[in-house]
Amino acid sequence: MLNVGLTGGIASGKSTVAAMLVEMGAFHIDFDILAHGVEKPDMPACLAIIDAFGPEIRNKDGTINRARLGAIVFADQKKLSQLNAIVHPAVLTAWRCQLEEIKDEKADAIVLSDVPLLIEARMKQLVDVVLLVYISPEEQLRRLMARNGYTREEALSRLSAQMPIQDKLALADLIVNNEGSREETQEQIVAVWGELVRREREKR
């Protein structure tokens, strides 16, 4: 089994790249979905988040209001670190369980561990390969504003909470440039898939 850490900056198009690789045969573990799971009402992480950030971040149904929480943590690096310290251990446990389930199902699986903050969270050593989805910082800003309806200031606040995408280039093993057309990205994916298959065989 090859564990591929899929990462990139916000609004870089990781979901598009992941979908293309799944079509090629990859398994996909989305850390955002894992985080949603551990933050469900009455889960230990959910209770710890409410305790740390106050009852006002909870919706009427007991779920976390992620927009409200995001507005708090993206404006304060210390609070973002505090949130990560609560959520990350629970997510890592859920991740390892999914990896084992996939390995039992398919010993030679290629697994995409879709981790937006893979490098910032110092998880590089937990994966076999780092695959970075790249777009330029200005394109990130443009896409984020268009996708989420953010002002430029709000979008810059989100970007500043992550390591600059330019700094991630040297830390990646494989890079997909997602600034062009879908067809151009697909061509890169075909080449990347061949390389991942080769690396999985080598690992065995």
C-alpha cells in the first residue's frame, strides 16, 4: 500500500485532483470529512471545542457552527493552534483506522490522504509521498473570493493562516499544476498515476 499525502493551498483544486485520481483507482481519505466526524455533537472533540471557544459557536442542534468558529481561529494564530491541538489527535486516530481497513481490502492500494495542512501539521513523515496541487498565490486569492464570496481582506486572512504555497514546492515529491484547463490537469494526472503505481510496487 502506498500512502500519498495530498495537499495544497486553500482553493487550489485538491478535490478536482482527488476525483481524477479516484477515477484512476485510488482510495480517498478526506481529512475535512474526518474532522466533521470527530466534531459531531457529544463526541469528545466537540465538547472540548465548545469548552475552549464558548457555547456561542454551537448551533441550536448542538453541532459546531464552522463559519463562526473559522472566523475566530483564522483571526488569531494562537486560537487556531488551540483548535488544532483538540482536533488533530482525534482525526489521526480515525485516519489510521481507515488506512488499516483499506489495506485489509486491497494490499496494493494507493491511498490519497487528503490533508490541507499536511506540511504545517508536520505530518510529512507519516506519508510515503507528498503530492502538491499548485496554483499561484494570486490565483488562490481570486478563486477563494469567487468560491466563498469573501472580500479580499477575508480571503487574505484565510491564506495567511497557511504556509505560503510557494514554500511548499520544495517539500513536495510530486506536483500537479492546476492553473490550466481541466484537460491539462488530466494529462498531468495520468503521468502522476503511473509514477504512484511504480512507487507502490517499489515499496513492496
